[in-house]
Amino acid sequence: MQRLLNRHAKLSVKFTAKLFWVISIMEGDCPAYAKKAG
């Protein structure tokens, strides 16, 4: 049970890191996208 919990925690950390990475990429692309749209 403990091992399964550890694996889930690692997976959740990885998922959160990926989410933050995607958000930062999107925010970084926002000005360029706004310039293109405008």
C-alpha cells in the first residue's frame, strides 16, 4: 500500500510540474500571440 502511495505522489508531482511548464509556455507565448492577433 505504501509503495503504491509513493508512486502516486511521484506521478502527481510530475503532472504538476508539467502543468506549470505548459502554463509558463502559454504565458510566454501570449504577447506574441496578441501581437499576431492585433
